[in-house]
Amino acid sequence: MKEPTRIHLVRHGQVAGYENPRYNGQSDVPLTESGLRQYHELKERLAGFEISACYTSDLSRCAAGAEIISGQFGIEPVRVSALREINIGLWEGLSWSEISGRWPDEWNARLADIVNYRPPGGENLMDVRERVIPVISDILQRHNGESVLVVGHGGVNRIILLTAIGAPMEKMFNIEQSYGCHNIIDYHDDGRATVKLMNSAGNF
């Protein structure tokens, strides 16, 4: 039987401001020392796998980690802007408490329809899915039967995982993606996808 195409999907390490929940979106926030350490732990964890390619969001919190992990495989990470986190518009960089205080109606509208609501100037989950899933499909086509590393964001990774198991986007927050976590998805030629590992090494 032919080997599936395997994606090692990781979330970026811890970022500055993590202690105060906020929407970083596509802002280029820096990693903390713990975030860098999480990438080095992922490097050790992935050392035993054969990985032939790496694709990453072009935001530095992902791209820096892709460089750390990929060097041991002799591969150069490919930066893909379509793998960026959701564009949260006017809310980028603001804490949840700031947003709910300044835009209470809009905040409640998003909570009521997490899939379709677009923050002012931003994207909804379906917009993100429409730009992310074609990237994954292209990776699967280019690297059929191989193992590939993808370094992404919490929201993006959840969309990839939900799509793999055929779950609706409404279940977005039924999946946890901790900083520096590791997921494994096997994609088979018959169209099936199997999630072999989820949120490993995360904080539970």
C-alpha cells in the first residue's frame, strides 16, 4: 500500500502579550524566550522524522521557527502569505476586553456567528478557509507520498484540522492549539485524511 502524504502541522511558539488575551491577527508580534525554546523542543521532537519540505506563514513568529526546525533536514522553508492568521481588521493588536468595551455590539455579533461575521475591515472564517485550504491542496499535490512540515497559527491550524476530519467550522474552538504544539495529519490517495496526533506537547 502506498504511503500517505503526511503533514506535520505545528503552531508557532509563545508570543509577547500572551498573558492578556488579544487578537494579534496579521500583526508581526515577536516571540518570547519561551516561544523560542518551544521551537527548539519541536526541533528535537521532529528530528527522528524524514521531512522533505517546509511551508510557513511569512509572519516572523512562524518563519523564525520554520528556520530553526528545518535546518537539520537541509531544506529551506517556503514562506506563504496565504498561511497568515485571520485578518482581524480594526481589532488587530487589541485585547478582548478592549474590543468588547469599544465595540460591544460587534463583539457580541461575532460571538453569535463565529463563522460568518467579519470584524470591521477584517475576514471571517470562510474567507480564511478559502485561502488556506488551496495551499494545503497544493502541498499535497507537490509532495505526494512525502512528509512535510507546515508552521502555522492557532486559527489557521484549527481550520486545517477541521477540514481534514470533515467537521463544520462552527466547531472551531472544540479544538485546542497551544503554543508550540505538534499535530500529524495523514492524507490518503482515496481522499481520506486521518489525524494521527493533535495538540501534542501543548499545555492542558
